[in-house]
Amino acid sequence: MASITIAVPGASRARRFDWIRRHPTIVIGGIMLVLLVVIALIAPWIANDPLNFEPLDRLKRPSAEFWFGTDQFGRDVYSRVVYGTRISLIVGISVAVIATAVGLVIGVLCGYYRRVDDTVMRVMDGLMAIPAILLAIALITLMKASLLIVIVAISIPEIPRVVRLVRSVVLAVRGLPYIEAAVASGTRTRIIMTRHILPNTFAPLIVQATYVCAAAILTEAGLSFLGAGTPPEIPSWGNVISMGRTYFQISPWIIFFPGVMLAIAVLAINLVGDGLRDSLDPRIARRM
């Protein structure tokens, strides 16, 4: 007899709520991150020109007219913070994509080919020995400061961390019996990598990408604060904090609001990363 499947309307809804209950950090961090993305996308409609000078309005307190107050040049801090969201997200996402893509390719090659491993990993160890922010400052000082240069300068120190992660995963997978059986049966290396090795790197790589994104946002803010990041005409949270540090005692709002936004952005990304780690790690998932 043919079996009849009866769909239960509430079953899928219950599973959805159960997933939310088991992974609240992904939900909370995802909502915060979506809000930041929406703010960045609609910035021209919810904020004024962040470079507009009004000397008569300098150092005004937060009010109904200026929600976050004004800085020493009479610029609206709210508008500068809103537009700074764009810069931070562009830098964070771009660095995460570049570092993950390049690190994935190098890590797979190092983990699978022993001859490549010895040479390339010594270079990666050398890059990791240099503090990321110092290496970024050195690269930026050699070239004209721009958003593209900042992204490249922050991406280079992050690549070795991704390479080491992918390499460790490939080395662990490469010694499994089914990989050895595929090699012994004459399966092409390209097929082994694409079908068996690469899929095993995706879960830890996604989690690592979120941490790289958060670290890139913090590094960009630090570089801008030191004057080695984005040019002054490009509003970013680090620039706003740097320009307002002199007036901190009389106008603390210039630093407070971009600092809060920076903390929210990093917290949201880290919450998503922690939640993805818990959901993608089978050992943790079994305990939940």
C-alpha cells in the first residue's frame, strides 16, 4: 500500500523556534548586523552631508536638531557616525573575503603538498611575527592613503591566520582512510580536493571569516585614530574619535557615539561567529 504523508502545519514552525532557542547568539547578532547594514545602505536618506561645516554650530550638545551633537568644526556627529558605518562594513567584509579566499587557496596547497608547505609556511610565520597594526602602518606609509590601500594593508596580516587554520584541517582530513583509498584508486587530485577536502574546510572557515571581519573593523578604527587609516575626507568611526579626543573633557559625545557604534558592530559579528561555531561544530551540537 502506498504510504500517505500528512503535513503538520505547526511542525516546521516548532522546528524553527527550536533552532532559535538553541542558537540565540546567531539570532541576536544577526539582527544587530542586519540593522547596521540597513543603516549603511540608507545613509543618504537618514543623514546629512557628513562634511558640511557650520562654524556657528560647533561643539553643540546632543539635541533634537543634532541628535549626537556637533564636533569642533560644527559638523553633525550623527551624520558622520552613520556614514562611518559604511566604511567599517566595507573594510570588514572586504578584508574577510580577501583573507579567506587567499588563505583558503594557500592553506589547501600547503596542507596537501609537502614540498610547498615547508617554504610557504616559513613566510606565513614571518608575517605573523610582525604585529598586524604595525605591518598595516608600514604598508600605508609606503603608498598614498586610500580606502583600497587600507583594505589591502589589513588583509595581508590576516591571511597567515586563515592559512594555518585551513592547513591544519587539510592535514587532518588528508590522513583519513577514505582519502587514502581515493589516492590509491587513482582518483585525480583535483577531484579529491574539490569533493573531499574543500567541503571539510568550509565550516571552520566561515567561523574564522567572522572573526577576521571583526578584527579588520577594529584595526581600521585603530589606524584611522592614529592618522594612518582612511583619509580625513572619508568619515569613519576611527577618524571621528581621533578628531574628538582633544575635546573629550568638554564634548565627550564626539567620542562616545562612534565608540558605541564600533562596540556594537564588533559585538554583533562576534555573536554571529560564536553562534556559527556552536552550530557547525558537531561535538558542541551534540551536547545542545
